[in-house]
Amino acid sequence: MFTKEVGVIGGLGPLATAYYIELVVRMTEAKYDREHVPMIIYNRPYIPDRTDYILGKSKDSPLDAMISIGRSLVTLGAEYIAIPCITAHYFYNELTGSIGVPVINMPGETADYLKANNIEKAGIMATDGTIYGGFFKAELESKGIKVVIPGENCQKKVMSIIYDDIKANRPFNLENFRAVETELREKGAQVIILGCTELSLIKRDGKTGPGFIDAMEILAKRTIELSGAALKEEYKSLIT
């Protein structure tokens, strides 16, 4: 019987947080309510934008707010922390040193999973903050995985999908998504990482196709494992 309770730093953004919770429930092997993962969720959407701070467009750091939320979650009983926002992992080291309980490292867990599945070259679709912050790339390269990223024009398409479409609660531009996918495949990507939790909603809607991995599913998988709950058999392989 599992006992560990996860604390969720949510709102980054709200739809991504809601989908993460749905994934954890859907991916858990449970016959009864009590067999699901216990969660404490703090949904705080007004945390300063992570990408704007990383790129120097804003002086408002999201770090203090995330630390404050993390500590509140620990006070309420959280034994580990999940953050369904990849760009927020730019601050991973500061967070782990300030909250007092383990924080799931979504980029690190994704890199471990790809290495275990013998992936040698991966493409990343993510925010400018994640791409230019370099932390996801560094995690992959530390496992011997080569990384390809979109060119300037395609990266603008990725940002438009994330900010103009999904964060704005509008239909995403599938043509833009396919253009980025094509470029990354042409650069040799065996697998394309959905490296922003907003992009996970494209996979949810069945629009990705083969050769993708969703970092949000990796986060949900690790959440279930750390809680002590059971993972459904069909979610043990996460590369489409």
C-alpha cells in the first residue's frame, strides 16, 4: 500500500496542470478510489512568466513564488513535488535546495527514459525559455543523446502554438506543428520530445502520430511510481 503524497505546483499553465492530474488518474492501475495517488494541488496561475524572465524580458522572477508554494505544500503533508511546467525546471537546483523534499526532475527523467530505450538523437519542441536556457538539452547530452532544435522560423511557430493558441484557450495550429515536426525529422530526430506541457494537449487530442514522447507522461509515470501506486501496463511504453 502506498503512502507518499505528491504536492503539485500548478497553474503554469492551468490547462497543463489539469491535464497532468488527469494523466496521473488515467495512468494509475486502480479498482477503487483509495488506490489512486494522493495529491495536494496549489494552482497559482499568476506566478511570473518563466520564459520572459529567462530571456531577460522581465525582472520578475518566478522562483520565490514557486519556493513559497512548495513549502506550503510540504507543510500540508507533501513528501515530494511535481511541477507540470518544463520551463520552470530552469530553476530546478534552487527549488530542490529550498523546499526540503525531492522535486521530480522532468527533463532528467525524460533523458533517462530515452537512454533506456536506446534513443541516440532527439528533437525538442519547447518554449524559448527551455530552448535557450539549455537545461533540457544538457540533461539529454549528459546521457549521450544528441539534440536537435527548431530553426528560428520554426521556433516562432512553436511559441505561437504555445502562447497564441493553447495558453489562450484557442484551437492549436496543426499546420505550424507539422512544419516543426518535418524540420526536426529532416535533422535526424528519431523521437520528438513534447517539451512544453501545453504541447502535451496536442498528443491528448490524438494529433501527434508516431515518433513522439510527451514529457508530461514521463512526469505522471514518475509521480505514480514515487507514490507507490501501480502503473497501468499500457503506459510502461511511452514512445509512440
